[in-house]
Amino acid sequence: MFLTFAKKASAFNSWFENAEEDLTDPVRCNSLEEIRALREAHEAFRSSLSSAQADFNQLAELDQQIKSYQVVSNPYTWFTMEALEETWRNLQKIIKVQTSKKHTHRHTFLFKGTIH
């Protein structure tokens, strides 16, 4: 159980770091097609979040089982459920910001396009 949590926590953290990088990289779009492609990729990512949520829920269940043994720390990992919960909350914030930015980019592009 401890090793399973460690492996799943490591995989979840890896996925998170990749998602965070993808979501926070600066984006430059020069056409509506690029904006559409970016929005489609973002929507595909958002659709994949249910799988990540399931992984997160499994980690929470494992964490509860581990805590039932009244063990202070997992000898196989430095990841704690509290740290993973903070990671998950941060990702939700990043997703909201990026979703807002993508809508703003489209409107700005459309607005600038009507001026010229």
C-alpha cells in the first residue's frame, strides 16, 4: 500500500508538472486557426481531467488507508496527500486563468482584426 501510494503519487506529480508547463508556457497566435487549435487542445486537456481526478481520488483513498495505520510518514516517498491536494488546487487555478486568457486572446484578435 505504501509503495503503491508512492508510485501513484510520483506519476500524478509528473503529470501535474507537464500539465502546469503546458498551461503556463507563453502562447502567441497569429491567426484564428491557431487560436482555434489552441482552444481545442485546451478543451481536450480539460476533458482528460476526469482521469486525473480518478487518480487523485485513488491517492486520497490510499492515504486514508495508510493513515489508519497511524504511520507518520511513507518510507517510499516524500509526497504527502496534503502536498498533492495543494498541487491539485493550484492546477484548478491555472486552468481557470488559462481558460480566461484563451477567450481574451480570441476577442483581442477579433477586435484588432476589425480595426485594420
